[in-house]
Amino acid sequence: MASVSYENVTKRFAGDTLAVNNLSLEVKDTEFMVLVGPSGCGKSTALRMLAGLEDITEGQIKIGDRVVNDMPPRDRDIAMVFQSYALYPHMSVYDNMAFGLKMRGTPRADIDRRVNDAAKILELGPLLKRKPRQLSGGQRQRVALGRAIVREPQVFLLDEPLSNLDAKLRVQTRIELQKQHRALHATFIYVTHDQVEAMTMGDRIAVMRDGILQQVAPPREIYDNPANMYVAGFIGSPTMNFIPVTVNGTTAKASGFELELPRAPGVEKGILGIRPEALDEHAREGHGGLDLKVEVVEVLGSDQFLYGIVGGDAITARVDPALKVAPGDRVRLGVDMRRLHLFDTESEKALM
Amino acid sequence: MKAGAVRFLFLAALLGFSLVPFWWMLVASLKRSDDQLTFGNPWWFDELYTGGYTGLFANGTFRDWMLNTALVLVGTVCISLLASALAAYALAFLSVPYSRSLVLVFFATYLVPQGVLFIPLVREMARLHLLNSPLALVATFPSLVIPFGTWVLWSFFRSLPRDLLDVARVEGASPLSLLTWLLLPLSGPALAAVGLFAVAIVFNDFLYSFTLIQSQQQTTLMAGIGLLSTDLGETGPTFAAVLLGVAPVALACAFFADSYARGLGTGILD
Ligand SMILES: Nc1ncnc2c1ncn2[C@@H]1O[C@H](COP(=O)(O)OP(=O)(O)O)[C@@H](O)[C@H]1O
Ligand SMILES: [Mg+2]
């Protein structure tokens, strides 16, 4: 079994694109690590360097305690699943899954047993003779996963493996993948741009932006204590409200309301961060509440989101779906004072 | 419906037009030599005379020409495909400096007039003791096919999804197994295009066969027909030989035209 570590890893492409900038990250043995960030932030590049598909410009990558910088992909004992699935179009499902084992000279009987085992787990048995083009998207995804599983690698690398599935199948497969992770006792590194996938699947989440790692922590921790405004805004949906405030001692004053902060942050101005789910229709101690002028109402059954204006700031709130609200109404909102965030205006780092 | 009919008529006319020469050759090859020079119906024969063909096949020299041509063809196609595939693989996937420009440089060699290459080539073949042997052609023709073949396969390889090769590399494929298990099986149309180009080079050639091989015995069908055609007394066998020389290319073109177009398509789009 194997841990993975990136030590000050940098990747510069020709043309001076800095795709990954001084990345240091420890992935523990058998951990499910999710790399998350918007498209183009360097997630795939980070993964491809680990797989040996891109050279490392600076720094080193270790699998277990071996430095793998100059090791060819085939010797790294990893398997990779791509968003495009990358199934060999001219081979049957069986041959697709057997390919890696065949390349490594595994005895035929072993190959047969391992492919059939994986096919059983993934319910691919009846499809083994088909060609990839005769499969649905979900089936192709399972073959791609099966091809990785039969190899019994130490580390699984998954690059947005669910992005081409429809919403319902994506949720099912998400759960299936988590089961597989537990059953296989292997290290998983999973890349996605979807913060819901990150939150639901990761033991820990690494948030990236423009090639720079922003924060690594378990999902709960990332959600409750984001290290900066970027992470706070990226994780959670709808996104956190950011309200510029001036601070006087413990009093934070926004354009349309005032709050007493739990402690003095020691700055004169800042950006207040309040998640929509920390804003609701219940009045609270410690502040006079926010007077929201509602512009848009979204009812999702289990939730109701109100989008509107307080003073000069756009605010989103999550309220009881039973509450009857129409655009144009004014709603008095209370803030859950335990869930306030304050960010530095310049550095955007969390102050509280 | 109406558009369909117009289309059909147009294509039928084109087909007829392109089949006319073949028909004329067939008719001519089935006439007695004497009849060729007399006036008559050039599109039909009065009697079916197969003497032209039997005469040809009874002739040991003609059989040698056929065998030589087959040898040159097989040798050229095999060497060209192998060398082009290996070169294209290296240029597409190994870190060869300036690989893009190199492909263009290879391609630009077609701009060198063949006359310039001629004398050095003859001297080289003499030094290799290959003059007067069909092996001289097996050594020469691939040099005309490989630049084109490399370019076609190079652009075809590069048009394949990158993930496919990446996943195979992670799975443990060596460069050679990548080529044999993945690239070549997926490159059918491009390989067909290069193969067809090689067939055309072999069958269109007169110059090289005529000059590199002086011995009648050792030459190819194409150069041999050139020798035959100078003897106007023997028109029947000449036409029979021409038809037999043209038929393989025509058939290959008819069956592989589709792949040829697809194989080249990726190259042009690149
Ligand atoms: N082969 C390459 N050559 C040049 N630039 C590249 C290459 N691959 C990726 N990039 C650039 O590196 C950055 C990170 O890309 P990538 O790792 O694919 O991002 P992500 O997977 O997070 O969407 C992007 O700006 C992208 O344009
Ligand atoms: Mg990516």
C-alpha cells in the first residue's frame, strides 16, 4: 500500500503557462483525496505528473518512499480513469480490462479470473464480448473503472470520471465509487471541478486555484473554516454572501445592517462572510436583523432560497420552504452568529 | 426523388466514361493482331480471339515480369509501411526536436526533381551490385513512398485521442506494444492510403524500371510493356499485357478509395 507526496512540485508548460505552482501535498495510504478547483486550475496536470504522463519541472513526487520523478508510468503501480474513459475502441470489454495485465505478462488463467471477478462486482458480466461503441455512457464508465480495478494498483487516479454521466447516474456512481474505495483498500486521488462531489466523497479535500493549493482539510473543516474567501466561495451552494464592512472594535457595519462580532478582529475594515444557510427567518440575539428586499424566490421542495438586497449588498438566504414569500416582499432575517466569517480585504485570508 | 434520379444519371454517366478505356482495351486485347489496323467496329469483336492472352502466358518472359512486379510491389509496400509507421511514431510521440518541421521537410523532398536524383541513384545501385535486379526497385520505390507515408501516419496518429495512448502507457504498454496493439489496429484507413500510394508508385513507374534494369528478363511488367509496345506487329498481346498491368491498380483503387479519402482527410484537416 502506498502514500503519495508532492514536494514543492511545479509544472511549467512551454509558452510559460505555470500550470502547477509549488504544490506540496501529502496523501495518506488508503486515503480518498479529492483535488477540486475550477477548470484550468492545474488539477489534471498535477495528476498526470503523478502518473508519469508529464515531466515535473521542479520538485519531487514520491509514491510510498520511492521518488518517481524519472520512473516510467508502467513502473509506478497506479491506474488511471479518464473523463473520456479512453476505452480501446477496437477491443472487446474483456480485452479492454485484460490489456494492462497482458502487457505485464500475467498468466492467462490469472487474467481470466481477475477480469471475471471485476466484471461481477461491476455487473459487466453480460457485456464482456461487446465493443465500447455498443455500450451506454454508464457502462463505459464502469468498464473504465473495471480496467483500473483488475490491475490491483496501489494508487487509483481518477480525473473527473463522473463528468460525462447524467445527474442521476452520477449520484449512483458516486456512492458506488466510495464502496469500491473501502473494498479495495487503496489510495484514491480524485479530481473534480464539482464541489458537491468533493464534499461527499473526500476523506480530505484539496482546493486549487491557478495552480496554487489553497487549503487541504476534511470536508467539514473546509466548509466550517475556509482559509480564505476563494475557498469559502467555492465550497457550498448557493455561494457564501460576501459583504464589505467597516469594523469598530467588535461592531461590524455594512451598508444595510450592523452586527456585533464575537471578538474584536483588530482591523478597520473587512469582508463579512455569511453562508445562505446561516441566514433564516428566525430573529436572533445580538443584532437587529437584516431587512431583505426579495427579488427572486427559488423553492426546491426541501429548501427555499431568497435572493435580494440588504442596503447596497446582494444577499442570498435559505429559509423554511413553508414560508410564503413573493418577489418584492420584505423579509426580516436573523444571522446564526456562530457561523460568521470575516476576511481581510487585501489578502482575502480568514480573520475569523 | 427527382434529385435522386439526376444524381443517379450523373454518376452512371461518370461511371460509363471511366469504364470506356477499360472496355476498349479489353476488346482490343481479344482481337487478332491484324485486325487492329483495319477499320471496323473498335467497340466490339467479330470473333473472340484469346490468342493474345495465351500467347502472353506461354511466354516465359512475361511470367518473369509478373513475378518481378509482384516482388517489387510486396517489397515496396512492406518496407514503406514499416518505415513510415516507425518514423511517424517517433515524430508523433517521442520528444524529437523540431518534429513538426521535420515532417514538412520530408514532405518537401517531393519537390526535388527526379532527374536530379537519377545519376547518383544509378551509381549507388551499381555500387550495391543491384543494377539489373528488381531489388534495385525494392530499394528505390520506398524512398518515394516513405515521406508521404510518414506524413499521413504522423497526422493520423496525432488525431487519435491523447487519453487513449496515455491510459495504455499507464497500463504498462511499451512503445512497441503501443504501436502494435493500439496505433496500427486503429490506423486502418491511413495504412490503406499509404499502401495504395505505394501501389500507384510501383505501377506508374516506367523511368526507374527502364533505367535501373536493362535485362529484359529482370524487368517489371510496366517496363516490359514498354518494350512490347514498340513492336506494333504484336498489338493483341500488348493490349492484354496493359490490361493485366492496369487491372490490379484499378481494383485496388476501387476498393480502397474510401479508406484512402478517410486516411488523407485527417492529414489535410491537421
Ligand atoms: N500540454 C499542455 N501544454 C500547454 N499548456 C497546458 C497543457 N496542458 C495543460 N495546460 C495548461 O495548464 C493549465 C492547467 O490545465 P489542467 O491541469 O488541464 O487544468 P484542470 O484539469 O484543472 O482543468 C491550463 O492553463 C492549461 O491550458
Ligand atoms: Mg482537467
